[in-house]
Amino acid sequence: MNIRIIKILNIILLIFLLTTCKKPEPETTGKITGIIKDISNNATLIADVSLSPDNTILTTGSDGKYEFSELDPSKSYTISVNCNSYKSETKQNIKVIAGQSTILDISLTKLNPTIVITTPASGTNWQTNANQTIKWTSSDLTGNVKIELVKGTSVLKTIETSTENDGEYIWTIPNDITNGTDYKIKITSLNNSTIFDESDFFTILVVLAPYAVTELATNLTTSSARLNAIVNPNGQTTNVIFEYGITTSYGQTINAFQNSVSGTSNLNIYADLAGLQPNTTYNYRVKATSSAGITNGENMTFKTQNYPPPTATTSDATIITQTTATLNGTVNANGFSTTVSFEYGTTTSYGQTKTANQSPITGNLNESVSCSLSGLTANTIYHFRVKAESVYRAIGFKL
């Protein structure tokens, strides 16, 4: 072989060796890989795996494998795993090495969700028309729950179709439920209907709203009246008032004399009104309130009395002369201040008036009244009568 050719081949071989044997660039990132498994049987799981602080999320396949690559060795990483029906798992402070894979298999524990009702307990007595608190505890349970009322062995009604699983629910027991000692509360997971609990048997007692009937008013005067009613508290402490006013909107209230009553018997109730207007129609009704509800009696009316008018009787004139006379009468003021006068004239139209000497008068007795006339015309017939005025008027017979 030509020596020249051999030299050329050697040079080419040397160049090849120099170029192919160049030292590779060092890797600067690492990986985290692993498999998600069931801790009890090592079965692989389909799960959501998240990496922070990179905020990367991936879902494993049926083989349970995951991989995060191109990770910075200078950082600390956290991996969180979520899988339906399993407890979540978090691994913190994970480091990677450049050019290497950090193997991190994660095993999850299967959830064992439970519900345990603590209230009502055995022997509990609840009443209708009252707020009661249903209480329960739960573990490994996600999502809302349904609450039902069971009577005997059958669901009677749904109390709440969906409520937070926060351990408490306030239930206002309706009054359409009958008395019974065989009630239970049932709470069921909405995510899994096989997860539920039933309370011990407890009692529901029906509590009735008060019975209340408005009765006729009595003791009517010009300014006062007694309102009457019949109330049965039906076993609950009951507050009783009357509403009253000149319209059915009422506008005013007064406590019954028996304001707070209890027991299971019909009770006679009343309240005395004062300061009313005379000759006025009033509307009124009884109102009974307990924890079981409010009962309004029927509307009724009464009318206050009129002021009694004074009475007035004209008497014969006396001490009659050619130009003078004394007019006389009897008046009863009937308890109200009364102005008394005499009307007189030569006809029954009178035309002239003079105040009685005793005016005004008060009291409830007959009182003689009189006035003296002068300047009359001689030999002339005069007509006269006594007039008494308080709130109302009374006029004596003419003479």
C-alpha cells in the first residue's frame, strides 16, 4: 500500500477519534418518578398528582405511574396525590439530583366513611312547633348529606334534601306530625347512599297552638268597657292581649288581666279599657301567643254609651207684678257641668233668653233654678221654658 495513502488514512482516523470522543455536556435537571398504589394490596391507582411550586398536575394511567421531568435541583418540591375514595397524601421537601431520577412511590389508604347520629338520643322527647338541633359526627366523608324522619321502619318524610356535612341541622318540627314514640332520624351521604346512620328511637309530642275565642264586651259606659275572652293555653305558657280600635286594623293593645296563663283548661280572660270616646263603635279581638303558635280570636264590636243628657222641668212663674216675674224650673245635671237658662217671649218662638241664677250646675240631684225678669209689658201673656245644656241639651216643657 502506498505509504502516502496510509498516512492520509491515519490522519482521517485521528480526526474521527478526536471528534467522536468529545466529553458530553453535564445534565442540569432531574426527575421524580413513581407509582401510586393501594397500601392494602399494592394495586395501582388512577390518581391526580400535583407538583408544587411548579403547579403541574397530571393524572396517572391504570398502571399508576407518574413522572415529572426537567426539575431544578436547587428547589424543594411537594407532591400531593388525590384519588376518589382514598385519603389524600402529601410528600414535602423532595430534592432531585441532576441527571438522575428520584423514585417516589406513594401508597394511599382507602377511606372508611362513617356517619354517627348523636342527637336525638334514646329517650329524647321533642315537641312540634319547636326548633330542635339534629347532631352527628362523620369521618372520611365528603359532600352533602340528606336528612329524613323515620317512623317505625319506614321513611315518613324528608327533612332536608341536601345540607352541608357540618354536624348540625336545626329542624322546626311541623305540627302535622302525630304523637309517637317510634321516630328516628336518618342521615345519608349524597355521594354514597350506602353510607348512612339512624338514630335511636325518640318521642315526638304534638303541641297545639292556644285556643282563643273573643267574647261579648261588658260594663259599657261612656268612656270604658271590659273586653272578655276564653283562652286555653293547650299546655304551653301563653301570653294574652286584646287588640282594639275604631277599625279592624285596631292600632291599640292592652294586656289581659291574666296576661300569662298556662295549663290545659279553658280560662275566662278580660281586660278593662278606659279613656274611650262616648257613643263610638270599637272593634276588638283576643290574641293568644305561645311557643306553639299564635291564635287570633274573631273580631267583635261594642259601642260606648252616650253622655246622659241633663233633665229639665219648667215650673210655674212666681212673684208676678205688672212688669216683673220670677221664672222657675228644676234641672238635674246628671254628672256633667250644665248651663241653665230661660227662654221667654210673647209667642212660643220666645226670642229672649236669660241665664238662671244658679248656672252652671253639676251633680246628680234635682236642683231648683230660677231667674228674675223685669221690664215686662203689663197685662200681657208671656211664654217661657227652662233650657239645660251640657254635652247634650234638655229643654223643659213650655209654660
